[in-house]
Amino acid sequence: RILASQIASQISLHQPYGGIVPEIASRSHNLVLRPLINSTLEEASLALSQIDAFAATAGPGLASSLLIGNTTAKALALVQDKPFLSINHLEGHLLSPFLDAKTNTITPCVALIVSGGHTLLVHLRNINDYHLLGRTRDDAAGEAFDKVAKMLNLPYPGGPEIDRLSKKGDPSAYEFPRSMINSRDFAFSFSGLKTAMFYTLKKIPNPQHELNNLAASFQEAVVDVLVSKTITAAHYTKEFLITVSGGVSCNSRLREAFVARCHEANLDLKISPPHLATDNAAMIAFAAAQKLALNLTSSFTEDINPNLPLV
Ligand code: KG4
Ligand code: ZN
């Protein structure tokens, strides 16, 4: 059960630059982390001494930002004489669909993780037993949303903007490629879609009047590939549960398509609720709680790793 999960959003700090500026990110983490921890404890009505273990993300991510969380969690664990757990950010996303008050039980599934930096299909057999089925060869799905949004002069982050405009657009107005949809593996590629948008924009006399249709057609292409490949992966692994996590899983059309196609294919579906789909502390704490139950704590000398792989 989540007692409190707070976020100090930096979106407004980075918005003027159209993307994340690493130094601004880490300096802001350094300023806000202590007060954020205090207000989270207050919300949960807990004292620091009542916390059983301290966890932080070890990667993948920006080194300078990872170091702030890592150092803070280690310091708190040392001072309180409690275990420290170093958590993979992607494992946080991977397990987040199981974080619900009713069960909290992790069961075998095919998991799609779609975020700003990652797109991967994982066969989850058990906690700590993950098999990578495939990943993107170039851009992540969220990155494609953000880059295409930038081309359409929409504010950062572009994913939610495209989602919003698409609701008023026709998804079949423009024909965008479904890259690798029929490839015989579980790899993805989204950079061709970006190029296709670039050339489509050159051809239309007044793209600003076509934003809804462009957004909807682009979004449909991404959704089509993600849903089709995930369902094929479920058949391939003979799993009957699909999970979807990461920021892009907030996308309303992706959610709708997964619900419809899983129903048709007789598959169960768990999608992280939006507040657990985009980056959050609860998913890292949940992964840490699973590991703590298995006594898989980390050493205080464990390093961060900006390229930490999930498997
Ligand atoms: O998981 P996340 O919060 O951070 C990373 O680990 O990257 O994912 C952020 C990504 C961004 O690319 C953002 O544009 C995308 O998730 N996103 C969406 C939506 N909400 C967030 N993409 C499409 N539709 C949305 N509604
Ligand atoms: Zn993330």
C-alpha cells in the first residue's frame, strides 16, 4: 500500500529548452530532495526512524541526477542503520502494473515498457527472472512522441500534447509507416516515423491547420506497432497476461487499443495507472520492497550506472 509518493516535477525548469538540461536537473534535485523527503514522511505520518530500508535508482539515467538520489539514500540508510537497495529504473517500471492495493503479487507475463528513454518487451517469469525479448533499435516510443511534437511546434513533453490533439483528429488522414511490424523478432524502430513526419510536413501547405490529423495519424502508427508486437510476444511465450508501463502507457489511444486487442485475443491486461506510469518514487519503493523480502539488499559501495541494463 502506498502511504505517500511525492514528485518534485522539473518540467517547468526544462520547458524553455525543449528537453532536459542535465546540470539544471541535478542542481535542482540537490535543492529539493531533503524537503521532499520531509514532506513525504509528514504525509505518511512516519518518522525517519520508522523506515525499514532506503532505496534509490542506480540507472539507467543521467549520472549527475542518479548520484544525488543514490548518495542521499545511502546517507539515510547509514545514519538509521538500515539496509540500502540500489534499484534499476526499468525494473521499477516493469513491476509497477502489479502495484495495486488488492494483490501486489507478481505473476508471469509479457511486459511492454514504453518510456521517454526506453522501449522494450520483456518476458517476466518471476521477480529477478527477466528475459529480454526485444528493444528499440533507435528512438524510444516516448522520444518519437517528443521529437514529432517538437516538429509540430508543440510544448515539451510532447506525448501528452499529441494525445490531446489526436482526440480531435482522424487517425487515417495520413499514412505513416508501421516499421518492423512484420519483422520476425521483437525489435522496434521509430526513427523512420520521424523522417516520414518531416517529409509529410514539407508537402502540406498549412500544417498548423492539420495538427489534429497529423497527431492522430502519427499516434496510430506508434500504437499499432506496440500493440501488435506485444500480442505476438504473448503468443510466442505462451503467456496469458500482458502488462504495460512507462510514461507512454498514459496514452489514451494506446490504453484503448490494448484493452480491445487483448479482449479479442483472450489475454489478461494490466496497465499501470497514470500516476504510476510516469516516473515516480512508489514504483522504486515497490521494487525495493520485493527485493527486501528476498533479502536482496545492496552494498554501500555499489555504484550508479547511466547505462544499467535490465537484463
Ligand atoms: O517513464 P517516463 O515518465 O520517463 C522516462 O523514464 O523516460 O516517460 C516519459 C515519456 C515522455 O516521452 C512523454 O512524452 C511520454 O512519456 N508520455 C506520453 C504521454 N504521457 C507521457 N506519450 C504519449 N501519450 C501520453 N499521454
Ligand atoms: Zn521512466
